[in-house]
Amino acid sequence: MNDQLPSEFDLVIVGTGMIESIISAAASRIGKTVLHIDSNDYYGGLWASFNLEGLHNYAPKSPETSQGGCPALNHLPIGNAVSHIGHFESNWHVPEKLEPPETDIEGDLEQMNLEESRGKEHSQESLLKISRKFNIDLVPKLHYARGSFVELLISSNIARYAEYRSVSRVLTWLKGQLEPVPCSRADVFSSKNVSVIEKRLLMKLLTSLDRDLDADDDKPDTFLQFLQARKIPPNLVHFVLYAMARGSKETSLDEGISNTKRFLGSLGRFGKTPFLFSMYGSGETPQAFCRLSAVFGGVFALNQPSLSGLKLENHKVEALLNGDQEIKAQHFVLGAEHSPSQFLASVANGNQISRAVFVTDKSLIPSEQEHLTLLVYPPDDKKPLATIVEMGHLTGTCPKGFYLLHMTTKLVSSPKEDLQHIVSNLLGGNEEDGKPKILWSCYFSLPEAAQQQQMQDLPENVFLCSGPNLDLDYDAAIHNAKGIFEKMYPGLDFLPRAPDPDEIIIGGEEEVTETMTDEDTKEPTMNS
């Protein structure tokens, strides 16, 4: 933008990440004037989505380029060396171009057969031609059907700004192969890998989790001990501990039961699994909240490379410095990657997330129906639990005939080393092994939200949004956003229901009517 922005707002938000976007919508919704500004030319920040070419050519910011120098003592530079993508590595696994086959005039039939077989081959050139049909998430997220995020989508009416698809199967890695996780009574009793006795034990266990355990005076410390005390066989322990509770041998009893209840409590609402996924990628989700903010008057300014710093006065931020302009506000909200380093604890080798994403030529378990798949890969030889999400073209994230495979785990050494054992087990490179072939790969790391800790000298009118975390869903982001909103605007409603277009009256006694209708409990638009 070349034009000058207004010089004063109720709230200035720097960064368009998930939490910042929720706060933007919530503040605009109650009538606050909001400037939502970002140095990037895209929405989402560390939560964004890219097309194939965009991510392949992504250039992670260095500490030098992420911080503009502000020499004055009362100026704090925007940006820090902590909250950025690291370990970035992007590689092609196909040739640059496909050479035309050498044939003679007499070999017409042979040429036709050769061209038909080569039609299944891929090259960098052919993939880049369809680059825009890929939407590749930095942080792919799923949503528990009865989790805080989905409830907020419904109660705020933001569900109409986006579209969602049900995860159709949940898998786990058990005894050297992929196994479906039973997600319903029908699944339990149709499973060929669970005996009749085990099926009864599993159903009894899943039912008993709804009962209060406070009466048990001899409660074990860990969830694993709880399962073992109930004589649950090892393969059923695997399903419950890893796939449902997303835990480990050290997971506490309370956490294990709570996570398993979340899984079970979300079953049956939208599909056969507990999870939803945002069509066209998780990067669409921050944009949905930004759309609502704009509807209620939020001002958006992306691609602002002249964002330089914050002007301090008496331990309060007085203004945001954008080029030669000072933009004043009562409150300032900063996303993790835009926070001055003085506001973040310096954690050397702190918690980080290992990520990998692959473009493949077929599904992990091909079937007649295309599946949106969640695979929970259990801890393995000091390797932490990993989450794998496989997306096909029906999710709007890749073209037909291709799949995106996202892997996420806690960083131990490097993303490539942390995930190599999973890549070796799931993916191949030739026709003989029958595994999906890797056409393109990308590895990178992200700072985990726990690494971004506020320091004690945070100005009283500045609030920091944490970055992504290892959680499967957005519930922690909702909690963070709501907490910041309530500190700024105590007693005011957090994202009350937005009216539908047909409820808005122009030129009458009331410009907007918010009479409750039958649509108030409308659930997200779904594709099964």
C-alpha cells in the first residue's frame, strides 16, 4: 500500500497468524477500530499455506533480515531470531523434464503403449505447471467435532466463511504395518485384528471412562498403568494409549483419560471419525476470521516491509512505526514472529516442531474411495509420537492423482533425522515395494509455542500471541486468543454470533438486527 493509513485505532494487530486473526475478528465484532497489519504479502504467518512453487522456493528469514534496527532508546525493533522457520530443505525426486521417447515409424503400437505408461510419470516441469492447485500447510490442523474450535465456529457464525471435510479414517502403525483404529462400536466388532474377548474388553473400557474415577483410592500414576491394571491386551493398549489418547508410556492418568474422552466425545457428530479438516488447507482458517473482521470494519494492510518498530513512552507502547508514519492505539497485539526479542525469553535450543511434507503419487492404503487420513505413529526408540495426515484432491489441497503427506513430531535432532524411520516404513521409490513414490519433499522446523515465553517487562498495553504447537487442533489457540481479548476488554462478549446477510437491514431504525433464528445453531458446511 502506498497510501497513508489512518493514524489512530483502538487496536493494532501485527501479524496475521491464527491467534491474531481470532482477536481481530473478536475486537471488530464488538465495534472496536482495528488495524491488522503484516510485513508479509500473505495471510497466516507461521500458520500459512503455500502453493508448491511458493514453498519450494521459500527463503526462511534470518535474524538480520527479521529485525529492523531502531537506534533510539525508546524504540523497539519488530522481529526476533527465535520465531522463524529453520532446518529448511526442499527437494525434487523426479527429473526436471521427461525426454520424448525414441521410436521409429513402424513402432506405432509400441509408441502408444510407451506413451500410456509414461503418462503416469511426472517431472518438475509438469508439477510446476499445476503448482497453484497445491495448498501446503506449514501447520496442518484437525478439529475435534465437539472441541472448542468447532463450537466457536458455530456460536460465532464464522462457519459460513469456510468449508470443512470429515476425516474418513484413523490409522496407526502396529507390528510393522498400518492398522485401522476402531472409531465406533461397528468398527470394533468388524475388526479382524481384535478377538471377541478383546472386543468386549475394549467396549467395557471405553464405556467405563465416562464414570468418575475419584472413588478409586488406588489410582495409578500413568494412563498405561491404568490400562494394564484392567488387563487390557497390548494391541488394545496401543489403540487407546497412542491413537486415541495421543500419549506415551509417561502420560499421566488424568491426561490420558481426558484425551481419550475428547476422542470418544467427538465421535458420531459429522462422520465416522472424531475429526474435521478445513477444505483448501488449514491456512484458510486464519483468513476466515480475517474476513469476519473486515465485514465489521477491520482495516487490513499486508505487504508492509517498512514495519520497523514500536515507540515506547512510560512503559507503554504509544505507536507502531510504519515507515515515516506513527500509528497510535490503546492496545497492541503482536504475533510471535513480529514480537521484539526483548519480549521473548531467550531459549537456546528450545522446544521446536519437526515437520515434513511430501507430494506422492498414491495413497498409503489405496482404495476405491479417496480417504482423508489421520495416522498416529507411536513413539519408537526415543523417537516421540508423530502425527501424519494424508490429503487427496477432495480436500482441495492438491490436484487429482496426487497426495500430500504431512508429518509432524517434536524436534529431537533435525526434521529429516527425526522422521526418517517413518519415511522408510511408509514411502518408497520404486514399483516393486508397492509404497507411494515421493515426487517432492520438504523438511523444516518451527518454534513450538512453549518456547515463546513472555518476559516480566512486557509493556502494559502489549499482548503476545504464541505460535504453533504440537496439538492436533486449535483449542489452545482459542484459549490464548480469548485470554488476551478478556484482558483488553473485560466483561465484553467474545465473538458473539455474527448476523447472516439476510438479517442485515440497511437504512432502517436499526442497521443490524441480531434476532436469534433457527440458523443460530447451524453447524459447519460439511463434505463427507
